Amino acid sequence: MGPRLWQVSVSGEKFSLARPTPVEGPDAIQPKLVGKDWNELVRPRLNVAWLPPSQVFIRVVQLPKAEDFSETIAMIEFQLEKLSPLPVAQIVWTFELVPARGLSETQTAVLVVVTRSAVEELLGKLEGQGFMADRLELPFLDQILTLEINHDAVLLFPVMGNQKVVFFWMAWWYGGVLRSLGQIHLPTEGDPVDVIQAQLSQMSWAGELEGWLTSPPRYHLVAEDEVAEEWLDRLQARLELPFELFSPPTEANLALLAARRACRADGRAGLLPPEHAVRYRQQYVDKLWMQSLFGVVACYLFAVLIYFAVVAVKGYQRDTMHDLEVAQGTTYTNTLKLRDQVRVLQEQINLQFSALNCYLAVATNLPPELSLDSLRFDKGMKLDINGSGNAEAAPRVHDFLAALQKAQSKDHKIFGPIEGPTVGMKPGGAQISWSLSCAIQRSEVE
């Protein structure tokens, strides 16, 4: 079964586990499931990775009880060079306190030591899949802590690899205290039960020498059904000891327990090297800065686009208004031109009717004793009348003047003020010449 990704939701003290997501290939992990963004500031996310058990060294350490947790850390650091199988500069380490099952004057800690090169190799693989681990955990610790052991016992935990058991974890509980932890690596050739028997015998001798092994232990095999069927009969037949079978917690429960333990803020040292934690944190901060910068640039570009859009709309409206103004100006000019043309035509008609009215008034009111020599229109505003007659007809000129003053057309006078008459004698004294200058009254063209 390949690696899987578990998601745990935390609400107060409640931990809920989602369905696992299979991880296949280097790009199988979805960034949205493990990546950190602005939501991290409101809802922190903790990425926890499990260490391969074959690369881990564990050891039980008995320490004096301490009131402050920092004193426990200091005591382990003081003994670390003696407890670690490798130089301190080449390892990363952490520990887990194991509660005692009864009264005890000491506290039990499980020291976990991993080579720095193995941790960096694992982190490199996880980084290649886009997973930035905040903590590295060993699920076997949760297996130890969840088992209810109320008697002296030896527990064997088979570890699978390549579809077979490659080694066993070995845990010794005596006097309600976890006394020892170790690994039994199985050989590739020969009978692996011989190796298990030899390791159990050596550990029994060591326990007798240290004084905590005071009675024969009870043996337990903590395994799933398929593994239990394969190993339970072999162990009982060869060691001639009864084995009790315990069911191990499921991977789902182990994931939930690992998440619960990782969320505790007790200041313990973790297996994640400090330089990696600092680098991951810096990458997260840089990512936020880049996202912020991108957001500012995006907002600026969006504002610029909005500005250009508004300018384009306003320009379109201006051009439309200009075109409308041009069209209306052309229409207005054509209207004025048409109005002037109508006015000119109306003026011509008015002049024609005015001339006809003048002709009619002159022809109708001219006395028979007088004769008309000429009529002249002066710009349609004045009518000059020239005529002649006998000398005895001179008084008839004034009668003609009076008649013109009274001449009307459609209830309005045809003439306004009339200058004259001017009467003069022609040579010989038998004929006269007369003239009138009449102002023409006509309506204005609108």
C-alpha cells in the first residue's frame, strides 16, 4: 500500500479525520491540500510527516521527576552524547514522556534519534511532492501510548516492508513502567524465529542484571489478522511460550493520535532540523509578500483598465455627442437655409401682391382727368407715381391723394404716409405734371 495523505480538522478539543487521499507519483499531492496561504493567519495548518521506522533509533530513558518540562529537556540534553549511537552533530532527536501505570519515583521518556542525513533525504522527497513538513513523527510512539497494559509483559510489533515482516519492535513493561524498547531485525536467510529467541533471551538477562525483571514475562503479539496467522503459531511453537494477540490501532487512529500529539504546545524539541523550519517559514513569508505584491499590481492594473475603460466610454460618448452635434448642426443649417429660402419666396410673393395691390389701388382711384405716366417701386418700400393732366385737373390730384390714403386690402391700408403731391406746370401752361411718393405698408415675413 502506497503513501497516503490524511486530513485532520481541529475544532477546540475535537479532532475529526477525513478520508485518506492516495499519493501516487511525484506530483500527486494537490497544493491546495498541503499548501499555506493567507488562511494560515486565521486557521493555522500543521503538516505532519511520518518517519520510516527502519531509519529510527529509540531508547527508553529513566529520569528523575521534574516540576518543569524544561528541566526534563535539559536532563536529556545533558546525557544525549551517552544515549545517542551517533555524534550529536549528525543526528536530530526528540522524546516522548510515557505515563507510568503505577507509583513510580522516576519519569519515563522515549528518546527518538534519527540521522540528519536520513531526515534531510526524507524532507527532500517530501519537498519534491510539494509537502513542507512542520513536524516529523514516529507512529510507533502512539502505538505504545494507546495500549492498555496492566501487567508485566513483552510486546512484539511486526513492521511490514515489501509485503513481508522486516523487523519487530520490542517493548518491555514491568512494574507499570516501560523499561526497554528495541528492534529485532530479521535475517534474509535462515529461521527468523532463532533471532527473535536470541534477542528476547539477551533482553531478559539485561533486565535481570538491572533488577527490574523479577518474574517471567507474558508475551503479546500486536499484529493484524494476516500477520498474526503467519507468526503466532511459529513463535509459540519455537519459544514454547504462550502468546496473547492484541489488535493494533488502525492507521486512521494513528493519524488522528499523531495529529493530536503534534498539536500540543509543550516546547519539546522536534525532529525537523531548525534550518529547515526557518527556510520553510521564510518561503511562506516570501510567498505572502509575492502574493501581496501580485495583488497590488493586479489591483493597479485593474484600476488602470477601469480608467482606460472609463476614458474609452467617455471618448465614445464624446464622439457620439460630437457626431450628434454635427448632424444637428447640419440639420439646423439646412433648416435655417430652408427658412431663409421660404422667407425670400414669401418676400417675393408679398412684393408681388403688394405691387398688385398698388396697381389696383392706383388704377381704381386714378381720376379720369389725370393720366399716369410712370410707376416705380423703390425696394418694395415706396411707390413713386408720376402723371400729367390738364391744368384744370390740378385739384383732382389731391382727390387722388385722399383716395390712396384710404385704399385698403384685407382690412389694412395699402399705403402709409404719402409725400406730395408735387404739381408743376409744363411749358405752355396748358398741362401739369404731378407726382406722389407713397410708403407701402406690408406685413413682415416670419
